[in-house]
Amino acid sequence: MKRIALLTSGGDAPGMNACIRAVVRTALYYGMDVYGIERGYQGLIDDQMVHMEMRSVSDIVQRGGTKLRTARCLDMLTKDGQKRAVATLDKRGIEGLVVIGGDGSFRGAKTLSENYGIPTIGIPGTIDNDLAYTDYTLGFDTAVNTNLDIINKLRDTMTSHERISVVEVMGRHCGDIALYSGIASGAEIIVVPEIDYDMEDIVMRINRSRANGKHSNIIVVAEGVCTGDEFARKVQSITTYSVRATCIGHIQRGGSPSMSDRMLAAQFGNKAVRLLRDGIGNRVVGIHKNEIFDMDIIEAVNMKKKFNYELYETLQMISY
Ligand code: F6P
């Protein structure tokens, strides 16, 4: 393959820029021509793209967000939108496409591969860690680290006032951000969409911790369950301790990527281009047990994410 393009799509994630850099630099290393499509699939449909040079990706490895910008594109769900996207690629002589994004973005990539024969490689870029086929997605580690900074600060003030903090984190329908943020911050309770919660048990755990000398409690609630405000109201209605709610929101989507996310970005981007260079498309790249791998895109999008119950039990055993 001599000419490829890449786009970032869906919610941005820290590490996307580092990954754009890895894709562009690997392509240039192999003497390939590479285009950066702006505003995700919308830019592909509207033929909005820039030719990427060596210096187009300078000084971005450390930056959050995505230099190519991103969008959630409803037109890509329509036949007309898909045909316009394919026409753009044909017109420009682009032979392969790299898509950095989450579940919705992968479905777009799968459609282009399956229905239009465009060799496409998906790179998992989302803070949610909700793609079943890979252990980690790009941006998850940084988002959780951002949450840890915030929860550390909340712990200080909650302990001073002997309060309960309910912290709402993102993740869409997946509880991984809450699970990892909860365990790593020493939160006493996490509430995730994958497991029904029992308010009596939560109150029992809070009371037990206070009886054992604790002066504050942190409850991490995944947005897929309900809002932090709603949950805080429920907790407040059955306890005499003072409860405060904090929604971390989009803060967890920004910021400089962590070492882990930069490493993932470099390896995912490099692998994606090597596949295209070898004429291989219709794949996604991922990481499993510390090994970078690729697999069929249709198989990957059809896999169902499994919740890590063992980690959830770990929290129950060590945080009280
Ligand atoms: O998929 C990433 C994510 O941040 C989710 O965790 C969240 O539910 C959603 O995007 C928020 O979307 P938006 O930025 O469009 O409000």
C-alpha cells in the first residue's frame, strides 16, 4: 500500500495524539503517503483532510485531545454517508484507513471493510475500556490517573469534615473506570452497572468503617448506574453522616497522556501501519497479557465485554 489515511473518532482520549504521531511516522518510515482526516468520519464524508509530513506531528506526543479533532458522526450510519466516505477515499487514491476510536467508531470501520472492501485497521482509543477484545484501550490509564488525583484531594477534605464523598466517573455502560479508580484510590465502595447494588449493605459497610476508626468514605459511582447527585441523595436519606457529590466529568478526558498510554499509542500506531503496508486490512489491534496483537474486526466488535469480578472482590476485601 502506498497511500493511507487516518482519523480519530468518537470521544477523544489522552494518547490519541501520540498515536497519530506513531501512525504518521511509521508510514513515512516506509515511504508511504499519509493523510490526516479532520473531524472523524464527518471529515471523511466531507473530504476534509490534510497531507501529513514529518513535522505535522511534532510536539504532540505529550498533548491530550486530538490534533485531527473528532466528532460523533450520525451520517456514517446512513448508506448515503458511507458512499460519500468511500467516494472521498477513491478520489484521493487512498488504499487503507486507520481509525482510532471506540465501539461506535469500530462499527463504522467494520462497515467500510465489510460492505465496501476498504482495508481498515481499528485502534482502540477511548477512556471507557469497554472493548472486549483488548485488555486496555488508549486513554483509560490517564483517565483513571486523573480521577485518582481528584479523589486524593476529595479524601483530604472529606476526612477533615468526616463526610462521605460520592464521586461520579465516566465509562458509559462499562464499570472499568469506576473499578480501577476505586481500587487505586482506596475508595470503600464502588457502584458499577454490571452489579446490582444493595443500599443496606453500603450503609453497613460505611457504619462498620466508622466504628473501626475511619473518618471519611469515598463511594465511586459509574455514570452508567446513575448520576452522583442522585446516588448521594439516596445515601443521605439513610445516614446521618454528611454526604457530598462530585462529578468529575470531562476533566477525565483531557490532560497529558501517562507513560502507559504513550507506550500503547506508539505500539498500536506502529502495528496498524505495518499491517496496512503488508496489504492486510479489516483488523483491529489490541493488547493482551502485555503483547500487542491483531484480530479480525468483525470478531472483535461482536465480542461481549466481561466484567472483572475478581477485582471487584479485591476491593471488598481490602477497602474498609
Ligand atoms: O466514550 C467516552 C465518554 O467520555 C463516555 O465515558 C461518556 O459517557 C461520553 O463519552 C460523553 O460523551 P460527550 O463527550 O459527547 O458528552
